[in-house]
Amino acid sequence: MAIVVPDVLDESCATRQALERLASKWRVLLVYALAAGPQRHAELRRRLPGITQKVLTETLRGMEADGLIERRVLKQEAPQHVEYSLSALGKTLEAPLQAVCDWASLNVSPTAPA
């Protein structure tokens, strides 16, 4: 059985569109973080050293708009409490990302320059 490689250079290619949505390192890292279960904004910020509050908020909004995560309001009145979790669509990324982890552990040296 031959592997069919999509034309990812074509802007209308579904694979290209998916890659563009996931290309941000923060999106991928948020999927990893949320795979552990629902978390609040502050928890995610602690788990992702280096991300700014603004970038985290923008990334979460974009992922919610793409249907990858769900936002649940726990407390309406100020200060509002919100938690984020992977949606059913977001959970479908767990297996491909596990494959990336498996590949990295076999092929990438921890001391190799980034």
C-alpha cells in the first residue's frame, strides 16, 4: 500500500491548513498540558514557563475558535473563574503528539542544539 502525500504546498490542502493551525509551539504545548485534564489560566501559565499572559490568552482564544479546546465559566461574578479543557477534536491530537514524543525520544539527543 503506497502512502499518499497531500500537496501541502497548495493553500487549499486540508493538511496544510491543519499544520498552520498547529504550527505555534504554544498550541502544541497547551495540548500537552491540557491532556492532563481541565486547568485554569493561572495553572496553564505556571506550567508553560516563558509564555506571557497576553500570548496565553490569545492562543487559548484561537484554539477555542478552532474547536480544539472548551472554555467553561466556573464563577460569573468578578473575578471570573474559567477553566479550559481539550474538546473532543482536541483529544484526537493526543495520539499524533504521542507519536512525535516517541520519535523524539528515539532520535533527538537531549543535548542537541535547538
